[in-house]
Amino acid sequence: MKWLLSLLSAVLLLVSPHAYAEFSSAVCNNIVTSQNFSVNFRLSPATHRETIYATKRNDDGYVAIWTNNSSVRRVAIRDTQTRLFGYYNITLQYESNTAKRGVLTYYLERSGNWVEIDSVEADITDLSAAIQISGDNVSQLECSDEPEFPQPQSLDLCDYFPDAIQTNRYFVGFPFASDVVLGGDRNKLYLAQRTPISYNAVYHNVFASSGCVYGTSGSVSGCNYNPFLSYPNFPPTLPTFQPGTSDVYCNNSCEQTLTPGRYRNVTIGSNHSTIVLTDGEYWIETLNFATNDAALQVSGQAVVHYKHLLINGDRAEINASGSADNLLLVGHGVYSGITNYYHDVTAHAHLYIDDAALLGGATGLVNYGDRFYWQGAITSSRVRLGGHDGQIHAYAPQSCSLTGNQYAISMSPNTDISLMCGDDRPEFTITTTNNASAFSTQVRVTVVDSSGNSVSGVGLEVVDDIGSGSANTFTTNSDGKLRLQVVSSDFSSLTLNQSYTIQATLVQDTSQSDTSTFSYVPFKFAIDDQQIIAGQATTINAQVLACTEDGQQQVASNYSGQPQVNYQVDYPSQADGGINGNLEYQPSFSSGVSSDDLTLDEVGQFTVTLSDSRFDCSSYASCPIDGEEQLQGSFTLYSRPWTFALCGDDLQSGTSQGGEGFVAAGENFDLTAQPIRYVASAEADYCDSDFVTQNYFYSDASVELSYQLDSPSNGELGTLTASSGLSQVITASDAANLGYMFDSLSYDEAGSIDITVTETGAFYSDILQGISASQTLGRFYPAAFQVVGNQWDYPDSQSFVYMNQPFEQMDYQVEALNAQLESLHNYALFSSDLQAQFDVYDPDYPTRFNMARQAGNWQVVDGRSIGYFSQPKGDDCSDSPCWSKADDFAPDGPFNLNTSSDTSSIQIVNDLVVGDGADNIDPVEFSAQTDALLPNQPDIRFGRMRIDSVGGIEGQSLSVPLYTEYWNGQKFTINHDDDATNFNGSYFCSQVVWSEGGSGAYLSGSSTVSSGSSAQLFAAQNSSGKEQVRFWLRLDSPETSGECTASTNVLPWLRFDWNSDNIDEEDPSAVVTFGLYRGNDKVIFRGERGFTGQ
């Protein structure tokens, strides 16, 4: 957790909708009135004499654009918000409309939010196009060429706590007048490891069991400290304290929550009164734990800047139930020290006390109470535990914890030979690392002879400003580098050909040191140190240099031959596992010079020595009487791997537009980064173990895996994670894996990424621009799909569909997901050839419902990839979304009509018997069957049309009852939901059963059923006569029997297997009888008098 909290309310600014820009004072001198700009400044405090001016560049013309000074008469914005002696952050934003007119807006920062105070049309036509911004009585005036807000000033915990506990009082770069006192009985300072702490002294009473406890030992010992241990760029400069005017008093069992802001006094009173701080930054002039049992709690992460922190009661609690990483206390000024006389005080917080507190009497963190307990990092010039049974558990903030530090120092070359003449001087480069990464720190460097005695007349100087320091104390630069040369003011005090030792020791950890040797000679093989790539030939230019009698340096042109070549690995040392590898180099000198290729198949640091025992030195200084002397020289090889071979099972580089797929988004895969030597053949398998450089595993090396979006080009970059992390430090055990093993990598988006493995270790990064290997990795495709919606467009606005009746249209929507069932953004941007297509069917009725595979229209909707699939009605049930009747035409269902009816399970599927699963290039999976199921199942009914037989008077038109029915699971019943079926009676077949003179019987009438029935179908005769005729209402071809009209009603779904042959369905039929009875003559008889016996 890199804890960066913005000054003036971290949380509120972070959630602010405002954009931030880079501000600097230099921009204020280069403002153009035709463009936008912003001005930021502080009133600290306000005096009501502050004004901001826009001034002609190189002229004295000006316009006041903001002021709180009543004596300034003409101004664009007059402030009425700032109060006398208040502290304010102010931003003015100018948005240009024309060359010299625009809108000027005044923002005031309040509790971390930028609040708009005023906005006016600004006219600066009196000025030139080029202006500068200046101010009267304001501080920190800075400008930006964008109408935005300044980046929040950030407070980096690692700047305040370079280690678990340290002083911040320095004099000439070293700790000064600072100490830790562990007095009383059983007062202990707990530290994770026995590395020195930065103090001038640590006093402890071991006989009273007071002292330091290291690691998990539990035993009390003396404390390891180093009065010369200091940290670069430390101590930091504290931000200006921002006082407030609000007072908060929480007393008598009070529990109160404070929001970030500025306060004058915050007092916590009796009966377990508690104040809770929420996320953000607080400025509290006096924080007072006024009585017993007062408590401060933290909800989130809080920074508290204070001037006075008072403990006036037993059992005070400061974030006692929380983590110290959630509370930072920053003391400002001479009275910010904390002195406690009470018992059982508990605090979990990181504490920084201004070194100025030494002047205020309360010298740092001082305790006299019993059972004092503090947990967290402490920066204070003095820390004193009196009383009894006190404990300080000091640890650095999680983001900059030094636990597990692996400091290292190295020096190269291993040996250097310099001529005693000319400007040739022994030169060495010192590198400091922590956990294989470069870091700046102090080193002590000494020069001694073979007896270990200091060498007079020899000094050390920094070369090329790489590092800093003098005498014996130096500091490596931010790259962890220090380059020194040995200078001699008196060569007479040195002995030719004698080996001298230069030793460099880390001040921060004196157990870490390294040595090199140097000597002075009158002649030598001179070869510059070389940076090479393992396995790749490098041309080495060498020469023989010698000193003349008059002290001049020249090439020994009399030398020709092939010297003996020896080499050895210096780093990693052979004791640490380093091997020499194979060196191919045989220089051939002519006239004192050579140019030959060198190849080395290993990595690390090597010393190559050239020697020839029969050098004719008769023409040069310091030559023996016999005229021959040993000629030798050496140079250092810095060899790095050629690259990292990125290896894994079936790694692919497909993209969103084509190529092979790799793995599903969110699924795990492994990758190994193998350091390899140069391989000339492009056809070689770079993952072959023979190419791996073995010394790499015993070096201080590390890598970082980074990634960026490759495809789709307009997509979003997902997140790549690994169980082993994306940054790794090499260990000897990695040799078994042949490299860095990135286990369980997972990329949570679709598409492809470019991954890059970059060397971050200081040693190999410094050789020939370091090592980096990149590869496109993909295609990451969806791990699962799920249906997120569907719609059925019933025919003719029905609320149901008959079996064998096509839907007008079926639509469904599918979402692409990763392995964690999270939405994918990029899949909708894939080439349509790569996007999934689906069949639709019901697994319980696989031959009854299926829909041909369709390409979807994939779109990004609220960051989700949604595929829209649609199948419109085709010609008939065979090419439309349609539920077919059973093969034997037996009635079943209904489906999804009500809770007691049968249910269907129509769903999408990748591979059907009727489909071709191979059409999908990438795998198509569903996390569960329910994800493939269409959430809205249709109302499906087995239907038929029925007409009833009728009889009537010959020659009359007879109404033939017509019904649409459906099978309710037990019997056919009238479909009262059918108000849509249309029929035309003129489409019929007829067959005369018997006839006594009638002819030309026919059906007529057309209508739409209402509630499943109609009385608008009629039978009639062209010629009256008694007869009986069977009619079929034609719903579909083929003709049933008898004589038929040419057209049909095109209602095949309402046919029925009326003859129960299980072979085919027939049209509905009825028998109509004309002349079934003669009717009523309407003669009324009545009795007449005397006629019937009356």
C-alpha cells in the first residue's frame, strides 16, 4: 500500500470531479491571453492586502484580476470570503473567448473541495497578447496553461519514515544530539531485525530487563545504532500548518465523528468518550485526551497534523483497535513533542515529531507512565521510555517496510592497473542495492596497502558527478552509483607493481562491503572495460602503453605477438555458484595494437588478464637491466543475457482480429522468463535449456512484468495478475525452472496484450541499456456466456403461439464473461468472424424446437459486451423460430401456460446435432446450464380448428360453427385467448355424400375468430335440392379429397390428425345436410262450433 494522502483532504480531492494540471512559477511568466490558463496561490495568513495582477510582459501596464484589498479600486473579482489571518488556497481559472476576453472563475478550497465563489467576464484588452501573472503579499504563486486545478500536494510516508525508528535532527548531514533511552524496568524496543538505527546513542538498563528485542527471539539485548547512519533527502520539509477556528469537545460518554478539515481544539473527555476520524486529512492545533479512558478511533485512513498532543489521563487510546498504517500523526513546531505521565496508554500510529520540538522542552516522545504501548514507525529526535513495562513495537509503514531488506554493495573492476605516468588513474564504480534494486545511500571508502595500513599521498575523488562526497565518506546517486578515482599527490610514496586495496562499506549495514585492488606499473596492456552480450561477438581494441623516461605515455609500437589470456568470474563469485563459462578471445598484436573478436557465453562480471613475460622494455622507464619485463594488463567484462525467452505451454499471439486463441479471460496460465545467451538462428527454440545463462541465477537480479493493450485498438486494458506477483527477485532455486516463474497469471479482459519483461536489477540493467523482452499474448476469449434477456414476437399480436406456427421474430441477448463471471468490455470489438454464434433448442425436445445459427450484433453497453441475436419469421416452420408438433402428431402441452402446465427449456447451445459447433473459432462455454436458458419461455399450445356438422332446409344458407381449440393436457378446449385466427370459407374441399337433385354446394364467409369461435362460416347451394355434402375447410396443402379450390387458408398449425393414422394431419371437416326437414307451414287449427262435438 503506497499511502499518498493529499494535503488538504486526501479523500475529498480524490473523489472531486475536477481535473488536475501541473503548476509552476515559470509558467506565470509566459501566459498568452488568447489561451486558457490557471493561477494558484496561498494566503498564509490573509492580511487583506493581497492582489493578483496580469501584467504586460516587459512593460509596466497591468490589470488587477483578483484582490481582497479594499484600496484597489478597479479589479475583475473582489474577494469577500477570506477572513483576516485565515489560511487559504485559491485558484483562478481563465477560459478565453477571444484574444483578450474570457471568463475568470474564482475557486476557494474548503475542507478539501474546490468551491466556486465567483465568475465574471474578464476584459484584458488593455494588455498585450503576452502577459505575466504576479501577486502582492501572496505565497506559492504558480500557474498552468490549462483551466484546471493544481495537483494535490502529496505526503509520502516513505519520505517521513525511511526505517522503523530514526532521528530527524541532523547536523552537517549526520544525526545530532539525538538518542533513545530505555530506562526503568522491562521497557523494550521491538525491532524486526538487528540493523543499526540512526541515533547518536541508545541507553538501556539491561540489568532491569530493558533494551532491544530483535525478531522473534523474545530476549532483551543491547541496541544496535550507528551515529553516522543518515538518509538521503531526509528529513523532509513539513507542509505549512493550516490552523482552524472550530472547537470540538466530546465529553461524558460522547461518541462523535469528525470529517476532514481544520480545527483549533479537539478535546476528548470522560466516561469512554470517543472521537472517530473518517478518511482524510486533519489539521488540529491542540488534540487533548483530557481525562481517563479518552479514545481516538479511525474509520479508514487519516492524517492528523497537530501542534500540541496532550495526554491527561490513564488508559488513553489512540487507534488502539486499528492498524498503525491507518493513522499518521505529524507534529508541527517546537511544542509538538509528546510527554506522558499517565498509565496504560495505547497507540497504534506512525508518529513524526518535528525536530524543532527539541527547542520546546518536550523533547520528542517521552513517557514516564507504566505499561505504555506504542505500535508503528517513529521519527523523533529523542525517544525515552521511563516507568515500567513499556513497549514500543517499531515498524516502518507497510508501503516502505524495510523488513527483509537485502542490502548489497559491489565494486568494479575487481582490479585496475594504471600507468605511473600521464593522466591514467585507477577508477572504480561502486553500486549499492536493496533487494536487487538500486538505492542511494552512504558508503565509507578506504585505501590500504598489503599490510592493512593507510596509504599516504593517496586520495579519492568523485568522477563525472556520479555520486557525491569527499575524504572517506560518499553517497551513491539515485541510481545507486558512485564513481571514484584514486589520485596521488606523491608517487614517490607508492611502490611500482605493488597491489593496493580499496574497500567500500555500507554505512547503513556495515556487514556489507566489497574490495578491489589496484597497482601502478610503467607499462601495461591497455583495454577499456567492456559491456557485452553473452554469446555475441564483440570487437576488442587493445594496445600496449608504456611510460617514457621523461614521464610521457605512448604506445609501445615495438610489441607484436599473442599474449597469454586468462579470465575468471568475479561476480557472481565462484563461492556463490558463479562459473567461468567459455571465453573465445586471442588477441594478436602488431605494432603495439590489436583488434579481435571476443565471445563469452556466460553472464556476470569477469576479469580478463593479458600477460607476456618477454616484453622488450629497453626503451621505456623502469626497465630492468636485461631489457625484458613482465607485461600485463587486465580489463573487466560486464556480460548480460541477450534477452529473456518467454516460455510456456502453447503460448499464442492471436488478436481480436485473427490468429489462434490462447486462454479464456480470467483463466490461469504460467509463463517463464528465461535469461538466454545470443542465438544466431531465428529458427531456434529459444526456450531450449542449453541457451540459459547459469550465472544469472546467482546474481542480484530482478524483473518486472508490464503489459499494455495490443487489441482491440479501441478497447480497454484489463488487469494482469499473478500469484507470484509481477515483480520478482531471482533466487538460486529459480535455476530449476530455468528462469522467473510467473505462476497463475490471469488477464481479466478479452483481446490481446503486449507483455514486456524488463530487468530491474541494478547490475544487469546497467549493461548495454539493460534487458527487455516483449511478446504479444492472446487471444484472450470469453470464459463463459450467459443469456441476459430474450423476447418472443408472437404472430398476429397473439399472447401465445400454436405448435407449428412460426413466431414473427425471436430475439435474445447474450453477455460475454471472464472466468470470474465478470463483464468483458472488449469482446464486442472483436472481428465478427471470431464472435460466438449459437444454436437454440430445447434439450428435452431436441427435434421440436431449434433455430439456425445466427451471427449476432455485438455492442458495448455500459462497459459490457452484449450480443444481440435475432431470427425473423421465414417461409414456414422449417426456417423460422417455431415449436413443432410431435412426429406422430399426438397432442401434448400446453407449455408455459400456467403453473400447472408443462414447461419448456429453450436455451442457447454451442453444438447441436443440427448445428456445426466448429463454426465457432474459440471455445464457447456456459458457467451453468441456467446461464444458457432463455429467461422468458413462450406460451406454446397444441391447436386445431374444428367445424361442426349442421343440417337445414334445402336451398338455404346454413351457418357452420367454427372453433379454434387447444389441448389443455387432458382434452381439447376452446381457445378463448384466440382473437387473431383469420379464415376464409371460400377455400374448401367438398365431397357429395348423397344427392336428390341439389348441386353446387359450397362454403363461404370470412372472419376472425373471437374468443376462439366464429359463426361466420356458411354452407349454401347453387341449385336447391336435397343432398348431404362433406366440406373440408382448407388450411393447407395438400388437398384432402373431393373437389377443392385452388387456395388455402395457410393455417397448417391448426390441422389435426383427425383419422388418427399418426402419419399426417388433415383439414377440419363437417357434414352439411340440405333438406333434412320441410319446415313449418304455419297453419293454426282452432275448434269451430258444432264441428268437433261442441
